[in-house]
Amino acid sequence: AMSLFDLYAMLRSGSMDFVGQKRSFNLQWIVIYAAGVIGFIYGYIEKRFLYTFYCIFGATMAVSLLCVPSWPIWNRHPVEWVEPREEAEEEVQKAPSKKKGKGSKKKD
């Protein structure tokens, strides 16, 4: 189980994996789209466009609270980064520079 301090540290660091980003984006799109359709139907029945706006705005605020912070549900597949290799100084010095001069292009 995650303590409140661990949850706070995760929310503050903002770590979200690639799978979580995709799922968060899909959830936002589906919920806002569905709220728009439902709000349009309800607004049409009541003959008030403001109800459509209320549905879309409320869904946007709710989804923002759920998807914008990096909750633990969005970080279930963290990326394990590989440590960089250290290059030997000899290899860096021996690497030839491949600079092309002005006359290196063939002209037909």
C-alpha cells in the first residue's frame, strides 16, 4: 500500500508512463465526447443550449481532475531506462571527422 507521503511525492514529481498517457488521453476524449452528445440531446429536448455547455464543461472539469495529475493509476508501466555507456577517451580521439568540402559534389 502507498502512504500519503508517497502519493504526494508521486503527484509532485509528475511521473506518468507512456501507457498511462495514452489511456488518459483516450479517457478524456471519450468522456468529453459522450458528455457533448448527451448534453446536446438534453439541451435540444429542453430547448436550452446552456445545458449542453454545462454538460461539456462539467465533464471537462471532472476529467481534468482525474487525468491531469499523475495519479498512480497512470504510472503502472514505468519505463526502466538503461544506464549510458561511458566511452573511452581513445575512441573519441580516434573517431575521424567526416567533413565534406565544397568541391565534393559531382556536377553533371
